[in-house]
Amino acid sequence: MNRNSSTMTLYRHIAVFGALFLLLPALLYAIDPTAYVVNSEGETLSKINLTTGVVSNNIVILGTDVDCYPNQIIIRDTLAYVINSGTDEIQIIDLVTEQTVSFINTGASTNPYWMEFSDDRYAFVSFLLTNELAKVDMQKGNVVQTIPVGHSPEGVLITQGKVYVANSGYNWGTGDWEIGSVMVYDIASEMIIDTVYVDWNPQYMALDDSGRIHVVCTGDYYSSFGAIDVIDPATDTIMASFSIGGSPGQITIGPDHVAYLAGAGWTFSGYVYSYNSLNFDIYHDQSNPITVDLNCMTAVAYQDSTCFTGSFTDFINIIDSSGGDLGSYAVGDAPVHIDFNYLPGDANSDFAVNLLDILFLIDWIYTEGPKPSYAMWRANANGDFAYNLLDILYLIEYVYSDGPRPKVGPR
């Protein structure tokens, strides 16, 4: 659409709502920013109110049985989805009532490991022990498709209509390592379309601001060590590789383009490595790690460019990009993953949906103002995979006319 034509259309719609803008206060939908923490050994969920600093531990029991080994949490609006690897299930939790809504059984001995949503209904999940990628209907609560992939798949990432699954290459039958690979599954054609061979033991992946996929290759823990392979999803080829050392695991990339890697650390301190995700300059590697509490298993960037790390000493440590210690929270037993709440439609990421978000979208879409700095998908108010006038009108209707709540789109 021509920019001038689009702008005139926008102004005509704004004129219709002009009286509301001037005469009515914007209805405020707000929440306190909160971090939710999966405690692996405690098998519970903790929450940290980031406004008050209050920690609430054991708010939900995880798993249908002991030894559920919770592994990952994804928050989508008011629902949390937790993978319980040991009990072969995905647990759905209502964060308003703090009650479990349901469990989705993935099948005996599948050991679901990591997941990512492709839209508001389906998620793709790696099955560590059956060497499969599964498509799960989160509304009906069942596995609708399984796709054979490589040995011991772990990390899952979705971009450009494709699912990338990191095959760590460990053969449970023989105890041997095979060369690591990332298999590429096309969602539309329902076919594996490519295999990208990477370094040893690829486990986790993250997408940078240029749309490239950063693959963490952990190594075999004794003879090969941490490396990063960067995949261009336009060609599904490796366009950069570099060593980071150690045995890194989870990766996260913040809004300031700093990539953080949880580096474990078993003896004196826990380690975090970091580098620039755009130009690959290394800030902290095995030779000069950021030190946190012992055995750092998770690192998750927050929207203010800080990073939350979780260690098996039962603390969440907060660090900045220079490695500065910004504080800590005591949580449950062995925190293994973290995610943050949000409001769909919150384009300016201030944890409220109101007139400011409408004006932010107008400025971004029509006058080349700043784009959403952290979670751009929050701005897709109508959940249609696009950012345009329809999102602005949807928010106007929601804020001023009690219209439908903004939808949860792709992350």
C-alpha cells in the first residue's frame, strides 16, 4: 500500500475515534512484570515480582508424579506451558489462578525436551529418546504428527515458516557421539527439506536481530568444547563459526544484541559466556567468564538488557552486559529455566495496554519511529503475523470500546 494512501486511511479512522481520545480516559490494562522460574529438582514453579521484589516459591507443583524433570517454560499471555521430560507431558498452567489447567501426554518414553509455538494453536516439540520432532495441538491436547529426525534432538526454533531442530547426536544405544546437525522442517509442505551439519553436540538455538540462527554446540565435555555456528535461514547454510570454550548450554540474546550462554561451572563458581550477536565479538569466554552462583544452567535476557541466570545453588542472579552483579533472588530447588509474563498488545513493553501503545504503533508504522525494542510480537494485536493499521484499530477498539482482548501471535 502506498504510504500516503495508508496515512490518509489512518487519519480518517483516527478522526472517527477522535472524540473518544479527547473525552474518555484510556482504559488501563496493566500487570506487574514477573519472572516465572521452573525448579528442576524441587519440581515446582516460583515467581518473582520484578516491581516489588517479592518471591513466591512453590506456587504450583509440577508433573503428575515424582521425577518429572521439568525442563522448559513458555508463557503465552495468561497461560504457562511447562515441559516435564521425565513424565512425558506438557503441563498447562493458568497464571491468574495459579492452577494447573491440564496435562498433555506425549507418549511413553518420549522424553519431551524443548518446544516452540508456530501459531496460537500448534507447538513443535523435540522428543529426546525417540529421535522425533512432534507437532502438538495445544487446544485439543494431543500429538498430531511425529517426524523422524537425528539422534537425541534437543533445541527447537521456528523462523520463516520452518522448524529448526538441533540433533545433539548422542546415541543412547551405543553411548557414542555422532556429528551434530540441525534439521530443517518446512511447516507448509510438512517435509524435512534440509540438514545443516554443525559442530559437536548442538543443544540450543537463538535468533538474532538480523534473523540469523545461533546454534550452541556444547562439545562432548572432555575432548571437544563449546562453539557457535551461525545459520543463515535464507540459504540454510553456516555463515559463521567461532569457539567459545567450556561446555555452554542455554543461549539467549538481549535487545542490546548481547548473547549470553549458561556455562555451568561445577567446582568454585558458575559461568556465563557472552558475545556480540551481530559482529561475533567475544566479550566473555572460557578464559574470562562472568562468574555467578555454582552450576549455572539457564540464562534468559530480559527486556531491559539485563540477564537472569539460574544456578543449582537455588538462586537467580541478575547480571548486566559487562558482567556486573545486579542482585539475586532465592527461589526453589535447582532453577533450570525462566520466562517472563507480558500483555499482548503492549507495543511499548511497559506492561500496560493503553493509548501509549496506540501512539507507539502509529509512530512506528507511519512515521518510521522506533520499532518495539524487545518483543515485537507483542505489537501484533490481532495475531495475524503482520504489523499494520489493523493492529492500531484493534487496540483502539480494545482500549476505548471494550473490544476483544489482543491475541497471542507467534513469538
